[in-house]
Amino acid sequence: MCQHLPACPRADRPDREAARVVAAHPEQGWSLLCNGALLFDDTGELLPDGRVIAPHRPLAATA
């Protein structure tokens, strides 16, 4: 899907969130990345092969 250089990380790689946004819908809470992954505002993901990645927000720092 990615047609620019350098190419974005594939959707099956751990660094997949570094791909460029090709369609953003903040009013609906999601963005489509160049590698075909859907990234949701809660940090969850839906990969092109149908796998779901649970939200993975960093834990709040404890004082």
C-alpha cells in the first residue's frame, strides 16, 4: 500500500504506528495508516489481516 520512500513499516511490524496517516477521522476516533492499519484514539489498532491490538496507553506516572 505504501508508495513513498522511505517506505513505511509494514502492519505486521512492532513499529507499525510510525506509518504515515492517509485518512484521519478524529470526529470518529480513528486514522488509516499507509500500511493499512487502523489506529484508534484509545491507541487500539485493527490490522489489515483482521487482528486486533488492544489499547496500549502508557501507565500514568506515580508520584
